[in-house]
Amino acid sequence: MKKLCLIALLAAALVGCQRPPGPAPAAPRVIALVQLSAVDQNTVAGFRDAMKKLGYEEGKNVTYLPAPPAGSADKLDDIIRGHLARKPDLIVVSSTTATLAVKRLTEESGVPPVVFAPVNDPLGAGIVSDLRHPGGHITGIRLPVGDDLRLQWLARIAPRAKRVYLPYNVDDRSAQTSVQKATEAAARLGLELVKHPIPTNGNTSSAIAAMPARVDAIFLPRDSRLEAGIAEFVAVAEKRHLPISAPSLIQVEAGALFSYGFVHQDIGRQAARLADQILKGVAAGDLPVETGETSLAINLVTARKLGLAIPDDILLQAEHVIRD
């Protein structure tokens, strides 16, 4: 009988631990939003949508401190300092470059807590030292490995592409990780990467102007500033009949041939769950860094323009297919 009682007590305790989170805090919370480029607005949209579903009503129990995307790293500090002056309860920041700036400006005080969404490689960038227990005041969503696999998909989807153009911003740690992974994969696949480092004061237009005449495809790294310039890349790719391999669904919707990567809105929704726990009293450093999901997206409209026939076995593996 004692054993049965003990089992019952343990079962009750387990059920208690698995209860869903309680209601959103009644006291108003202030959340500062920091973005590097225009594509980050999609992450923020997913975040705000998920927060509303979790019970956070703007104007009632949550206030957002928005700011336009910085556009360049040198503008981030002023935006962040402006937010900090208003003493927010939480900062939600998108991109590796912006997260590094937020960490630098909050590291000494350790406040407010920070959720990044996303960062390509938070360990490599020095944002956290442990994924399972970040410690400190920062946690967030990291991107899964995938740039090497994305290059493999390029070899399958566009097998004639042997010389691949890869521009990247030299001051973006996320882009540097992409380049490293792609370089390792290119050696195995027998592909030639034509890498073009964009200086700090460079932009998408300069990356396009530097593209050699003889390349077979464009590989965009996880670099939010280049991602934001997708319209320019699509325009030149259409003229030169070049497939674009992109890091996220947004670029495929804009005309890139395919992506094997993440969905910005989904990353934002995932970050909302972390934010909810922090606003209810859980220390950010006690929340493990989560990993976003990877999905394959293919634009068949672009494929037809390029004269590429995408095999059915590849289409069946795609979570997102744009047909018209």
C-alpha cells in the first residue's frame, strides 16, 4: 500500500510539472525589438503574433518598443541605447550582428534579459558559452546546420552549376560561418566557390557588380543584409539565367530557385515561447538555446524560367513549393 501511495504521489508531481504555462503577467511588460535588416521584420511579425496567442495584448499587458531595421552595424548602438534608456523588461533581437551589439551594451549590467532570434552559430560567435545552460542573461534560437547540405541540394537541383558565386559581408559572423560550411562542402562536391568578401561599407549592389561573367549559380549565405537585397539578386539572376540558392523561404517567395533553411515567422514564434517563460520569472540563462527547424522550399516558376526540370523525388521532399 505504501508503494502504491508513493507511486501516486510521484505521478501527481509529474503531472504538476507538465502543466501548461499560466496566464500572461497582468502587470504591463515592455519589450524592445532590435533588427538589423528588413527581412528581420518577418521574424518580429511571427514573434508578436505568437505573443498575442500566449495572452500578451498590446496596449494592455505588453508594450513593444519598435525601431526600423538598422540597415548597417554602425547604426545599431544608437538604437539599442535608445531602448535601454526606457528600461525594457526584455530585448528581442534578430541577427548575429545585432545580437553581438546588444550583448556588448548589456553585458556589464546583465539587464535586461535578451532573446535572440535567430543567430547562426551562437557558440562560434561568442554569444553564449553553453547551449544547454547559457548562463548570464541571454538565450534564444539558433539556426540548424545546413549551409553544407544546401550546397548539396544545389548540386542535385542544378547539376550543371559548377562555378558558384558566394558574396558575403566580412563583418557578419553568421556569414563567415556559412562560408566556412559551404567551402568544406564544395571541396567534397567538386564545386568551385567564387567567394567575394564585401567590405564594411559595401552593399548588395557592389556584390552584384563584382560578380564574374562566368558563374553558374549564386549561393547567398546566412547574411541578413544580403537576404534583404534579394530583389536585386533575382533581377540579375533572371537576366543571366542563374539559379539562386537562398538561406530562407522569404527569398524563394521573392524569386530564388530554392532554399534549404529556415522560415522567419516560425523562428519568431519559437522565440515567443522563450520570452513568455522569461516574463513569468524564469532566468534567461537557465533556458537552453533552442534550434530552429530546416525545410526545403522550391520555386517552380523560377525553375521554368531557367529551363530546369525538378525531379518528382525532390519535389516530394520539399515542404514549400511555389507553383504560380
